[in-house]
Amino acid sequence: MCSSMATTIPGQNGKDLALAISRDIPVGRVDLVGYSMGGLVARLAATEELPSRIHTVITPATPNRGSVSNAELTTLGQLGRSVFEAISPLAPRTEGVKDLTRAAKIMSSRRNALLQANPQLDISAT
């Protein structure tokens, strides 16, 4: 997708996609379909700026709460999950893959930033 896939800024892929859309599709409504991690990138791109030209985002098989939390875990698995989440960011992986394990935090942070920058925004139903 973008050459900056290995950057160290969480959510950078969304910024890159939003920039590519504004540069390569100069006018009109944009609808995105993002499968798996692509759904997270599409959601980040859609919330990069308001108002957004991205109108619809469809996210099949996207780990919206993070890739680790999607699994059905037993009590023992829950303990292992805590250890895994603590050491997962230390493993040598691209930032995009790391973003999968922290998707909920990234999206919550994005939501809070949008609300702070746009106090008139009403997202109570979402």
C-alpha cells in the first residue's frame, strides 16, 4: 500500500491513505471497503479530518477491538493474553501489525481527539 508501512507512529497508515485519497482523487465522495487490517486503516483515514470526503467505510473481518481480543479465551488463556499483550509490541513486527493489537486504544484516542477538536459533533448514537 504505502511505503511508510514500517513507521513508528500508530495509525500512520490511515494518515497515508487519507493523503493518497486527497492527492489522487481530488473531488467527490469516496467509499472504502477494507478487509481485516485494511478496515482499521480505512476507519482511521475516514476520521483523519472533518469534514471527510470518505462517506462510507465497510469493514468485513476487521478486528475492531484488536486482534487478540477477538479470540475466545479460557481463564488460562486470559492470563496468557495479558502476558502476550505486554510483550507483543516488543517483538520485531511492522507498526501496522502492532496496530492490530492496539486497535481499540487507537480508535478510542482518535474518537476523543475528534470530539475535543469538534465539540459540536454528536456521536452519541455510535
